[in-house]
Amino acid sequence: MEKRIENLIWVLIGLVAVVAAVAIITSILFGGRYYNGGYGPYGMMGGFYGMGIIMPIIGIISVILVLIFVYFILDAIRGPVNYVHTESISRAEEIAKERLAKGEISEEEYRKIIETIMR
């Protein structure tokens, strides 16, 4: 689980870096000729400086981050229960196999035990 969290952190850092790079590049490309050290020709609220391109990208990244968050929350809620159950079943099968190999139980008893475990 720790490796997943570490991978998620690196993905988030990468997404932030990509968004920052795209924002800087579009700001330079689309806002550079209007920028003269002040607010540009349109005043404080004008010009957008590449926001027409950035806003859809930010929206898509936001949706992706929410989906990743929901996935990890659901995985954390139901994950360990399934792993423990599978592990206990395989251990029970091993014990039944060992008992069959030692001759403590017959093949028919072994099949009944495995059938009971799988329910």
C-alpha cells in the first residue's frame, strides 16, 4: 500500500509540474506581446493570458485527480478484507493438503474440506 501512495504522490507532482509548464508557456506565447510591465492593454481583468487553453486542461486534470482519489478511497475501504480472506483460504487448503499427505484424512474428506472452504 505504501508503494501505491508513493506512486500517487509522484503522479500528483508530475501533474502539477505539467500544469505549471503549460501555464507558463501559454502565458508567454499568448500574453507576452501585451505585457508591458503593467496589466496590459485591457486592464486588470482583460487579456486572459492563455486562459482559454488552460481552463479546459485544468478541468480535465481536476476530474482525473478526483477519479484517482475515489479509486484509492474505495481500494482502501475494501482492499485488506479481500486479501486476508484469500490468504486464510489458501492457508486452510495447505493444511488440508498436509493432512492428506500424512494420511490423517482420506481423499473424500479432503474434497469435503476444500468444498467447505470454498463456500
